[in-house]
Amino acid sequence: MRLSETQRMFTPRAAPLSDFGSILRRLHIDGPLLGGLLLVCGFGLFILYSAVGENNRLLMNQVIRLGIAFIAMLIVAQLPPDFLRRWTPVGYAIGLVLLVLVLAYGEVSQGARRWLDFGVRFQPSEAMKLGVPMMAAWFLHDRQIPPRIGEIALVAVMIVVPTVLIAKQPDLGTSLLIAASGVIVIILAGISFRFMLGLGIAAIPGALVLWNFMQDYQKQRVLTLLNPDSDPLGAGYNIIQSKIAIGSGGLFGKGWTNGSQAQLEFLPERDTDFIFAVLGEEFGLLGVLTLLVLYMFIIGRGLYIAVQARDTFSRLLAGSISLTFMVYVFVNTAMVTGLVPVVGVPLPLVSFGGTSMVTLMAGFGILMSIHSHRKLLPH
């Protein structure tokens, strides 16, 4: 039976959704992953607005940086995985050169030498968050899986060199996260549980050696974790105030912009490292769980993309990017709640920041490239 003209006018059309999906596919954008990222970033701006108070300039800077980060994601998503694989050694080598330049000529800020200024001020260590797992995946992609001991040793050297250069800045938090991103590639390559257990046991004396090379303030952070009340107005102040903020939020929180710890400025670094405490105080357990569920969706989608990838390089890289993102989330939330030492790791896509935001979104651009180009890759 034919529809009348009036019926056709009021019949819903599905074409716009189809058109939108085709636009995303042409741009090599994964719709579910993009949706999860937009939700987290939107929620993050909502929290940041409360954290910065009347400082609208910081909020606008964050919006601009998010815009730049999404553009970076879009650009990277257009690069096929085989292109990324071919140029990985070059990018890794450039990253090492930049890290050496940082130690020699970098700008000193708050006692650390982490920045280069070539007209644009940036932090080369952030780029190695992608460079290290890409290099590890590049080395292992055409070799036997699981890798042999000698191959694992070579990958370990590729991980250790930039890790040590970054630790000397000093930036212990970033160096450990970069090391984790490379180790995840090795684990995903299929090394045995017994080998991993052996590495874990070997890491114990390694940690004792590392302790002797740590700066005094880094040692103090570890000691503060064990007993923050030993110096409540000094080294333990941040974590004590953070726990008070999160604990006072209860189930439903005190309400948006109504958190006493944040609004009365008892909570330090509330727009960067400790913004999770603002969320806990103002939105309570339900707000915290909402953000964590969004994070888990993004991580789950990334792992799905890794499983669907059609070559070893893409699988290892996608898995590492997804699980490293999970490590970032865990370290920040555990740091703010007093489970691990304070290491200066921002809450991904929520804390105020620039270079780290662009690096994260470039990583998600790689995930989208891997997923959208998978049908073009050989079996």
C-alpha cells in the first residue's frame, strides 16, 4: 500500500544517522570510541569548572586544548598502520634525541628540567608515551610470538633507555608510566607466567637500587604514603586533604560547586593531579562510579579494537595503548586515595593540561586508524 503525501511528511527518516555513520567511516573515526571520549571530556569540563572557580581563563584554555587534541586524533586516524610501522624507528630516534636535548638545554621549572622551547613549549617525554610501545611493537611484529629471551632483552633496552633519560629530568611518574607501556607490549606478546613471576622477583632488588637514586622529595613521597599523619602540614598535607574531600562526599556528594575542601581551597592542585577528589566531594560515590564506567567503556572498546586487528604490530600497539590508559586512570585514582605515592600523574582527559591531552588523543587516533584500516591489511 502506498503512503499518502501527508504520511510521508511525518514518517521518521533514518537517512541522517546513516549519513553520519558514513561520514565517520570516511574520516576513519570509530563512533563508539568517539562517543566515550566526548562523554568523558564533557564530564571533565563540568568538574573542572567547579575546580577552577571564577578563573574562566583556565576553563577556556582547556576547551582550546581539547579542540587541538581532537584535531590531532583526527589527523593521526588518517595514517594507516603500515605507515606508522615504517616510521616508528625514526620517530623513536627523534624522541631520544629530544630527551637528550632536554637534559642539556631544557627549561627548568620547579626544580625539574622537562621542557624544550622551539617557539612552541612542549614536553618531549609525553611523545615517548607513544614512541616506546610503538617501538616495542615494531620490533616484535615480524618475530616469533612469544618472543625469545634475547629478543625480550633487546626490547627491554629500548624501554630502559628513554625511561632512564626521563627519570634523570627528574620525572619519576612519567618514566614509570612509559616503562609500563613498553612492558605491557612484552606481556601481550605472550611471555609465560613463570617468566613474568621471575621478572617480578627480580624487580625487588631493582627497587632497592632505584631507592638509592631517587631524589629526597621522591623518597619523602613514599614515606608519606606509609604514614601521612607524620607530617600533616607538610608532605602529608595533600593526601590528607584529598581523603577528607572524597570521604565527605558520601554517596551523592555535596553538590556541584558546593565542595568545601575545593571551594575554600583546602585541597591543593584541585584542577590538575587532585581533581578526582573534587569529583568525589561534589558528586559522591555515584559520580565517581559514573566516571569510572565511562573509562572502562573506553578501555573495553580499545581492547576490542586490539582483538579485531589483523597484524601483530596493530594488536600489540592497540592493546598497549588501551591498557596503558587504564594504568593512568588507576595511578591517579590510587594516588588521590592514598593507595600509591603521589607521583604527579593527571587524571586522563579531565585534569587541566596540554601536552598530555594531545598525546592521549593521538593514541586514540592510532586505535581508530587500526580499526578503520583493518580490512585493508593482509591476513
